[in-house]
Amino acid sequence: MRAPLLLPSTGLYQVLGFFRRGLLMAVVIGGAFALAQSLLPGHRFWTTLAYSMSISFACWFFIDGGRLLAARWANRKAAGTPDGQASQWPGWGWMSLVLPLGTLAGYGTGNEFAARLLGHEGAHVPGLDLRSIALILVVSMTPGIAATYFYYTRGRLAASRAQAEQAQRLAAEQRLMLLSSQLEPHMLFNTLANLRALIGVDPPRAQAMLDRLILFLRATLDASRASTHPLDHEFARLADYLELMQVRMGTRLQSRLTLPDELAAWPVPTLLLQPLVENAIKHGLEPHVLGGRIDISAERQGSQVVLRVRDTGAGLHSVNPSRRDGFGLEQVRERISALYGAAASLELAPAPDGEGGALATLRLPA
């Protein structure tokens, strides 16, 4: 497969764009001025056009080129914005020098070029008096003033956009940190409460459960400190957790985990599926007398990776609305919304087959 053609943001493509903008401005402004001057007695259109366009283009070249050089110097130590627009504005102090100097340099250069082009002996604009020459100077500054205003407003918009994006990122990070700090105690307190109840009725099973808890916490300690980890690590932590729960529930809890090899290394937020599994046990299997099974699977579907947590427990009932809007589901929705935006979704619905229970479907962009 042939690689896509990528146009560089700097170099030849940027230089061509620079001259293309200047030529367009010279044609519009120089042509309009030459047309207006040709309507006056004693002015020839083509001669006036040559001088007007040469001066307009030269003024634009020196003013806009000076702006870029001044911006590079003024912002040489600045970090810049993500799209690089703010670095194109040097500030009003620099532009107060660039505008008049660029206009004078552009007028002299353009006038000289047009005179040589037309074969005139001196660099002058034939048929124009000092008042008309002053008017040409004023008109010649129009491209520079327009470019100055354009890049000034563009730079301010880019800076405002960068600040807004940074604020959103900081807010998302803070929200994720808060949710992560809530998640681990939530799971741990539930487990300790179950362990406390088991100590009084079955000490050997309580001891086995405590051993499993130690192994589980040791294994998840590193994962909880990271923001993401491979999907096979997520499944390994879930397997540890389900073994821990099986010590307490016995044969009432069965589990099945299915992870394709192609998705083993795919990165996911740490402990993303943990609340869904807890939700399935607490609201699905524990209220069910016979218990049931939890199936956890991953699948690639086009541009998405689909993660499913399915239980064969009590199912979704109106008497238990917390299963649809509880802490676990809210926590997962908050995390995927902050990380992926509208590209990710979480849905909890009755299982579509005849075994009953509920199915949580998590879709993430691949």
C-alpha cells in the first residue's frame, strides 16, 4: 500500500503559500489603484499598473516578512500553541517598526523594479505628483495593516483556544484522579466487609480469602499507579478478583474470560472493567439464590473495541434502579467520557439470550 502524501508544515510548501498570499494581495490592491489612477487625465493604465503592483507586492513582502522574522525573534523562548498560530504575532511594539520600515523599503524596491522593467532611466512613477506618490505610500501599507490585524486576531484566538484546551485537560485529569481515588477504596471496603462477615461463620474460608486479598492487592498496586495498561493485564486483575470472590461464594460463582491474542496488548485505562464486574456480582449474582456465571470478553468490531461483562443473575428490575445508575456505572462513564469523549459509550441492558441476567457493553475507539 502506498503511503499517503503528506505536505510539510514548513519548508517549500510554506514558502509557496507565503508568496501566493503576497501575489494575491498585490493583484487586488495594485490593480484597484491602477484602475482608479487610469481614470485621471495623463495616466496610462499599464504603466500605472506596473508600478502599483510592483510597489504593492514589495511592500507586502517586506512587511509580512518582517512580521515573521520579528515574531520568530520575539517568541524564540515561548512554547507556542498547539497549532502554532500565536508564534506568528510579534506584538504591537515590533509591528510599529515593521510597518513604516517595510513600507519604505517596499516602495523603494518596487519603484526601482518597475522602472527597470519599463526601461525608465530613474526610479519614479511617471505622471504622478508628490500627492499621488504619498497616496501610493498610504495604499501600499494596506496589505501590511490587513495582515497585521489578521495575525493579531488569529494569534489571540489561538492563545484563547490553547488556554481553554489546557483547562479542559486539567479538569479531566483532576476528575480522573478523583474517580480513581474513589474506586480503590470502594472495592476494598466491599471485600473487607465480606471478609469480616465470613470470619464469624467460616474461619478457614476467611483465611483463604485473606490470602487471596493480599495477592490481589499486591498485583493491582502497580496497575493502580498507572493511567493505562494492556488489556491482558486488565483481564489478569479481573481473574484475581473473581478468584477472591469465589472463595466467599463457592460454587455459586462461575466465570469465563475470553480475550483474543490480537487485543492482548491493546491499552485501556486501569481497572476500567472492575466496577462492571463488581456490579454484576453485587446486583446480579448475590441476590440470585443459585448464583450464576460472569462472562467477560473483548472483540474488535471495525473501528471499535467492544468489551462485554455479562452475568446470568437476577437481571434488571425496577425494584433495583441502583444497578443502572450506581457508583460503578457512573465511574466508568465519567472516565471514558473524559478520555474518549463521544467516541466511547457504555450500555447496560437485559441479556439478549434465554439465560437471563444483564449485559454491560463498553465500546471504545480502536
